[in-house]
Amino acid sequence: MGKLLSCLLVVLSFQAAGSQLVIRLQDKAPITLTHEQIVTEFHAQSFETKLPWLDKSALFTGFKASDLLNYYRIDDAFSVSFVALNDYASSSRVEDLLQYQPIIAYQMDGEKMKVRNKGPYWLVFDLDKYPEIDNAGYHSQMVWQIDEIMIHRRSDGK
């Protein structure tokens, strides 16, 4: 019975951790957001777009990546890095986040995204709305299975 309970706790802990998002800011302790906090604290946005990794268009729901800057009152950021569970990372310029308004999606076609389906979080640009960014440079920025976001500020010296 004890082993069964231990296994159950490990599985539940992994599932809970899989829906958390860590935000890293200069000179501050990491901030861990739960899925529930994200849904409550950030305004949801949705759009349908076709991505190179999918057979057909999909409806994505999430929050604008630029909302993180507003939420944490950061006005001197120059880029934001998105880090995946497998440590793949890519950075987006703040100018691109403001101009193209990608979302950090947590739902695809109305379903909460799971790790096996590129979740729990995926940075998605609306390639249908902005066909000029439908290229390898922007595709490489669309990190899936995001578990950490780092906001780089001019005062970081980077």
C-alpha cells in the first residue's frame, strides 16, 4: 500500500509540475505560476492558424507574451527567452512580441495542451495573420513544452 501511495504521489507531482511556468527576472527569485493562476491573472486570446508542424489549422488559446511585461511592469526589456522541458531555448525580440503579438498557448482546439501534444505551453505566432513571418527564423522561436521564461532587461548588462 505504501509503495502504491508513493507512486501515486510521484505521478501527481509530475502532473502538477508540468502545468507550472517559471518566470525569471533580474535580481529576483524565480516566480512560479500555476496553470490556474495563468488562466485567472492573464486575459485569454485565441486565434486560428496553420503551423508547419500540424496537418491542419488549429485554434490556439493563451495569453499574449507581451502581457508578461505589462503584468510585471517591465519597460526596459529587450528580449524574452522561452525554455522547453528538454532545454531547447529561443529568444524573441520585444519589438517582435509587441508587433506580432504571439501567445503563450495552453489550449489547442479547446483542449488543455499536454506534454505529448507540445504542451503545457507553446509560444505561437499567428502565421495566417502575418504571412511575412512564416519562415525559419520565426518558426525557431515557437518553442513548445515551455516550462521557463526569462525576461532580459537592458539593466541586466546583456
